[in-house]
Amino acid sequence: MNKNRLFQVIVSVLLVISLGCNAFLMYKVLSTTSTNNQSGSKPTVQNVNYDVKTDLTKIIENVSNSTVGVAVYQRNQLAGSGSGVIYQVDSKTVYVITNYHVIEDAESIEVVFYNSKSVKATLVGGDKYGDIALLKMTVDFDVNAIKCGNSDLLERGETVLAIGSPLGIEYAGTVTQGIVSNTNRTISVDLNNDNQADWDMNVIQTDAAINPGNSGGPLVNINGEVIG
């Protein structure tokens, strides 16, 4: 027998052995499966419940209902907008805090509530240097005042949420999250645009995204208390 013939015989034998082993293994697998099925065992399905509601989402819902949009009009035209927060409710009289620069040049002011109802407001008073103003209005629906916290108790790294109407009233209720980067920061403010500082303001530094239109809206801690 020459070498080529011997090689062909060896390959044929190995092929037969391989097919035999595969057939035996398949038989064992099918036998095991059949036995398990006959014993009545069934695969177990476990139901997993996942609740997307968290303490944070509940806080956002509550605070958002106390956050408003502030629309500023000149010559019966919308001239600008910002945000505000319901500070106090006395029966149907509502007091809203916003930034002074939001309403500084307003001829008339309207406050837009969480239910999209718009109510004309009057300016009670404001502080240009502190950049804060108080608005007053009467409503015929239920609203809630926000809870007030203590900004002196803030610590670096604490989680905070900014809520407002960035880039327009149509984006009212927008929420951004960040941390307190630092407290008691001092920035110089130019009030008359003469490139000279008129006032040093103490502020809270945060990395939460804040855009034009957020002005006047609340910065709250994870307890849902306004702290800035």
C-alpha cells in the first residue's frame, strides 16, 4: 500500500470516529432534555418591578408647581421674560419673587403659572442692588408657596436643582441638576453699563446649567427648599 492510499484510509477512519462521537453526544443531550421534560420541571420566569418615581422626581414635581414664568411687556408687546417663585399665598393673593433685572423696564407684567394660566401682576417693590423684586397678583385657582431653606447651611458638593424658563416662557418648568461648587462667592456688578463696578454681590456658585430666562427662578436643595 502506497503512502497516499494509507493517508486516505487514516482520514476515513478519523472521520467515522468523529461522526460517531457527535452522534453519541447528541443522543445524550436529547435524552437529558427528554428526562427533564418528563419530570415536569419548567423554566422559572421572574418578574422585576422597576419604579421610575424617586424622591427627586417628587421634589421636582412639587417645586415646579411653585415656579412661574414672568412675561414683561412694553407698548403692549412682549419685551422679555424670566422666571419667578411663589413666595407667599394669602387667600387668593399671591406674592412672587423674581430678579429685579427681569422686570426693570416693564410697562406691564404677567405671571404664567404651572397650569398655563396668565395673570396680570403689580410690582410691590424691588432692590436693584440686590437684584430682587416682589410681585403681587390675585388668582382664582389654588397655588402653593415654595418652602424656604437656609443658604447659610449649604456645603460644597451638595446637590441642587435649578428650575425656570430658559430661553422663553414656552420652556417653563425646565429642570437642571448640579452641585454647589462653592458658597459666598463675590462678583462685581455693573448696574449702569459704564464698565465700572457699582456693587459687590454675594452669590452661590453652581455648575447646574442656567440660561437666559432662568433669571428669578429658584435654586433648590434636595429637600425641595429654595436656597437661591
